[in-house]
Amino acid sequence: MARKGDARALAAAAVPCAVLWLLWPVVEDGEVLLPVLLAAPSLLVLLPWRARTEEGFADCCWAVGWLLAGAGVLGAPFGLFLLSPAGSVLLAAGFRARPGSGRLPGVLGWTAAAFFLLLGLFLLYACLTDPHRWPGEARQAGAAPVVADGQAPYGA
């Protein structure tokens, strides 16, 4: 019985992994197009909850996990790597929900979920607290750039 609850909780941990990693491009660059395009595949994370049996839940976690993780690896140059954290956590949930699985898939899944959540939070924090985040806005506001000797550049 503990396996069933652990697998469902692990599948639930894939949802914040997906959301957090889709927020990162928005916070870092203000890019909205990529997260909007990846929102539809990220909704596949919710698909295992529609399964009626435990075997169906395991199969659905396994299939969606392979789909998201594979798309993340193969489509990395196009930004699809943002799907890999949720896919890997779902893979672990699918393996944990299988009958006869040991503790290893659960331990690996929770470790991956904690790693991806902490890394995503760190990246968001680093983007939000970066003092050199918007250098173009300072120039547009009228601040003159300063050269190394403290003088304004020629013509400013």
C-alpha cells in the first residue's frame, strides 16, 4: 500500500517541476513564446491522474515520462530540455508504481524531484536578484555609461 501512495505523491511532485521550469525563461529573458508553446505538452503531466487502475496509472506515468524526457533530450537545442525534469520524475513514479518494485525507484524519484525543484528555485532566484539584469533599461532611462577612468565616454 505504501508503494501506491508513494508513486502518486511522486507523480504529484512532477507538476511543480513542470511549472517551475516553464517559468524560468519568462523570468530570465522575458520570453513568453517558448513556455506558452511548451504548456500543452506539460499538461501531459496531469494525464496519469485520469487512470482508473493502478496498472493504468503506472503505464501512463511511464509513457508520459518517456515522452517528456525523450522530447527534452532530443529537442534540447530547441528549448525542449525544459520538459526533462517533469519527465524524469514521472518515469520514477511509473517504475515505483509497478508491482514488485523495490525502494530504489522511489528514492531516485524523490532525489530527482528535490534536485530539479531546488535547481529551478535557484535559477529563478539568481535571475531575479541579478544586478546586471536589464542593462538596456538603464541606458534608455538616460544614465550615461561610464568608462574605466570615471569619465563619461566621448560624445556623451
